[in-house]
Amino acid sequence: MNPPPVIPFDWHRILWADDTTWPFLLEIAARCGVMYLLILGALRVMGRRGVRQLSIFELSIILGLGSAAGDAMLYDDTPLLPTLVVFGMVTGLYVLFNRLTEHFPRFSDWLEGQPVLLLEEGVIYQPGFSSQNITLKELFGELRQQQVEHLGQVRRAYIESDGETSIYFFTDDDVRPGLPIWPERLREARPTATQAGPHACASCGHVRELAQAAAARCPACQNDTWLPVSTARRVG
């Protein structure tokens, strides 16, 4: 026997299942209260750092807790006692792994990753950059948020294990010619030099002298589009 057809926008079906009762709605409210307190307790164990910025490991913990909490909040056939065991185990694993990462640096590097060099001396460090799932657009956006106008202002930049970008700047006296990273300027990159002088590769920031209307291929990344360099000092 075929099931009856589903009637679109049947508000009784959408809002109220046939086996739903008012006492069960009250039970759901009570379950939500219990699980909310458990979630707060787990986050309290993780501490401020875990709430502020999640590592891959911490994110997996949150997803696991969220799945267990959501099922226990909503479904009548999910008892609370097994959920309490899940919360206890997941929280215990978090504490255990934290202790292991404190005493075994290699385990920490495997679990959360190591900082990776992205920029060195105003030029994108190709081995580090190519190993990360990050685009030039994302990298330049991170730099612009730190008031970086061109790559020549940046001495070194790292992507940390939590995904944040750490940037170290040249002093104003040491700023070197570099690739401008304003979006309007990047759209002006051309395969030939618009004027004679130092130009920066639009893909990695490598700087070289080009004659007017000259075409060249970057020796560092094999890109063939260039921009006149910027020498502006950084203003915070």
C-alpha cells in the first residue's frame, strides 16, 4: 500500500506530529535545560582559549557534543544517561589530549599542526604557501586587515595552527619596494611593464627591473603579470 501523498504547507504536519503531546513538549524543554547546562560545563573545561579560537581538535569536540546534545534534546527515544556518558568521555578525551600535547610536542604538531611560513622578506614563500589551503585573495585580505599596503612592508608572516595569521613588519626605514595589494591595484596587473622601473610579480611579489613594454616571466613562480612596486611606509 502506497503512503499518502505529502501535502505541501500542511501546517498540522509541519508543527505537530501525530504522536506529539503537550507533556512531551514539556519534556523537551526539560531536556534542553539539562543539555544546555552540560554544554556550558564542557565549554568551561575547555577554557577561554577554546571558546575564543577553535583548533581542529577542539572543533571536533564541539561537533561531537553538539550531535549528542541535539539528539537528547529532541528525540523521545534518546535517554539522557547515555548522553551523559558521551559528554563525560568527550570531555575526558579533551583533557587527556591537552595533557599529551603539553608533554609530547610531536603529538601536538600532528594533532593541531605547526605554524607555516607564508611570507619572507616581502615575497611569498612558495613552499609554505602552496602547502596550505589558502588563496592569494584570502592572504592579501588578512594583510589588508593589518593595514598592509604592499608586501615590501612585511618581514615575515605565518599561518598559525589555529588559522590566524601572525605578521612581523619591517621598520619604516627598512621598508623595501613591494607588490601593492589593494584590490584596485591588483586588477591593473599586466603582462608587460607600463613604464620602466622595478615591478613586482602579481602572484608572489618577486621584484625585478623591467624596461617599458617589456614582458617577463617570474623566476620564482613562473607568473607573467606585473605591477609597478609601491614604496609606501606603513601607517598604523
